[in-house]
Amino acid sequence: MIDRDEMEELFHKRFGQVPFKKEFFFSPGRVNLIGEHIDYSGGFVFPMAISLGISACVSFNDSDIIRIFSDNATDEVHIDIKKEIAPGAPVWGDYPKGVIKLIIEEGYSFKGFDMVIKSDLPQGAGLSSSASLEVLTAYIIFSSILEESKIDMLYIARLCQKAENMFVGVKCGIMDQFAVACSRKGFAVKLDCASMAYEYVPADMGEYSLIIMNTNKKRELSDSKYNQRRDECDQAILELSRKYGEKALTGYTLGQIEEAIKDPVIKKRCRHAITENQRVLKAVESLKCGDIMNFSNLMIHSNISLKYDYEVTGFELDTIVDSALKQKGCLGARMTGAGFGGCAIALVIKDLSDEFISEVSIQYAEKTGIQAGFYTISSDDGTRKVY
Ligand code: ADP
Ligand code: MG
């Protein structure tokens, strides 16, 4: 989290006034412990919010313009709330714009305001900076601008997912926005993406640290093969539903996939969705009874499935995960987020964490020529007003 004084100073320098009611907001990133690429296939996921995220201050500006300045970007975003809101430069503005457009379409009206954000969360790294920014925008509008007394975080999560789907054009599932909006410090959340039923599970890793390894290989989700995977799953559902009736992809059995799907690539995608879903349920039970060994094994198998069946890893992620698994004290490692670059996570004995980070850093740089980033993280609460 960025220091509150630093944020107020940034706000004053940019917009020449102090933030409204001296409020200060924080929206976390998230890491998914297991259950990758199955939120949009109706599966279970197991994410938690992390202590890296986006901080913000806000104030009214007596106009019909919303101005958003990000200390992590060059161009300021301007939105005229009296005019049709459309996507456009700067690209990063599409995330808050999409959210604002949907809130207005829901029938809410408000005046222009200024907002300053600054983030310590890497962007485009699979830690959901996009959802963090969307949920932050919606939360600030409902809590500070509209002064609603009761904020429905699940409603905000859905609205933000819709904004990313329709306005930004990334067909993401509900996991990211849900994890950012609804997480609780000390817990990971088991979420059934089909029914939206969820359960908070203590994220106690015992004598192990959860380390995020950022490959620093950049990707933009909208440019990646993410949407292609979604289309492949849609194709599978079309064929499966003809034979076995309509369900979420994770609801079919491996036997039914074998029978109904002829294309070997689509078959692999389905196999990942179904086996990954089973792994999540086992992983949650393992964590509940403190069986970190089994939890780690499931992480390793999840990564194998993402590498060979879903094919969303790539050279950099494979290199960093392989290197991590070779280190003393590392029980398990896997890619996290959408893949194609971005981050992986590892469970490492606390006392050996420093040694782990320096060894993986050297080996990864030797093979890829890229300097990786490392964060030893803890769980956090969802988007909130800090002061
Ligand atoms: P991820 O969600 O994994 O970080 P995405 O590609 O979905 O990756 O979203 C990253 C994009 O979100 C960035 O390229 C940028 O457009 C926007 N974004 C996130 N955080 C910020 C920020 N602090 N300032 C400006 N834009 C941001
Ligand atoms: Mg994202």
C-alpha cells in the first residue's frame, strides 16, 4: 500500500486541493492458489487478495468531467459524464471508463470528480491489476461519491466483470473481480463460479512462505490467446451439450469428453477443466487439515495440466517454475493468473526463502536474460476505505 501522506501530496500537486473528507482507499491485487482458467467454465477457484494493490484519493471538481491521474501511467483520463462514454486512448482508461459507463446505465447519476491512483502491484502480470482498478473505481463511486451506506461487493464484482467483458473486450470470468472485492485477510476463498456460493478458508501455510515470482514477461490479456481458449471451451460445450445436455464444462465427466469430442486439442482443453476442478476441491480439503505437502503436490499437477493440456505457460513461466521446483525447501510451484507470462507462485520453507529467491533469480536470468521480481506475500482484505 502507498503511504497516505504521499497520496495526499500527489493529489494536491495534481489537482490543487486536498482529497474529499481526507478519505484514502486501497484495492488489492489477487493471487489464485489453484483452479486456473476454470472460472469461465463454471468451476471452483481458490484465490485470495494480496497486500500489493492500488491506493487512491478522490475529490469533487464542480464540473461534469471525471479526471483520473495514475502515477503509473503518462496520460490522464478524462471522461465527460454528460456525453456517450466510448473506449479510446489512453488504453488504461478503458478499465475505469467501462465501470463508470455501466454505473450510469444502472440509473445512478453524479457530478464530476478527480481521482489520483498509485500502485505497487505489477501490471499485466497475472495479479489482477485490471480488476483491482475496476473494483476501486466502482467502490469509490458508491461509497464516497454517492455516499451509499451499504455497499454490495458482489454486485460491484459482477458489474466490473461485465465492464471488462463488454468495454475492454476481455472475456474474463468472475474470479478476479470477486477476489479483489470480497476477500478477507487471513483467508483464501473457495468460490463456486457456477452458483457463486463461496466459503472463506484459513490461508495458513504453516512453516511455508508463499512467494510470488514475476517473470516480467509482459502481456496484455486482450492481445493474448485468452479469448481463443474461451472460444475452444465454447466449441466443446456445443458438442457436449448435444449429446449429454447443457451444463458448465466442468460438469461433464472425462468419459463423456472421450466420447463426444473428436478434436484432440479441444479434448485436452476439456481434460484440464475437469481435472483442475477436482484438484481445487482436494486442495481446499488439504489446506483445511494443514496438509501442505498434498496441497503442494496438487499445485504441481495443476501446472503440468496448464502446460500440456491447456497450453498457457510458455518459455518464461516454464523456466521459472522448473527452477523453483529444483530448489531446496520448495514444496510446490505453479503459474497463476491467465498465463502466457506473468507470475508463478511457490511454497517455500520460511527459513530458506532468501536463498530460494537468490538462486531462482540467477538461474532464471541466465536462461531468459530477464530479471524476475519476487514478493513474499500475505493475504489481505478486499477493496476498502482505509481512512
Ligand atoms: P493484470 O490484470 O493481470 O494485471 P491485465 O492485462 O488484465 O493484467 O490488466 C493490466 C492493465 O490494467 C494495464 O495494462 C493497464 O492498462 C491497467 N492498469 C492496471 N493498474 C493500473 C494503474 N495503476 N495505472 C494505470 N493503469 C493500470
Ligand atoms: Mg486482468
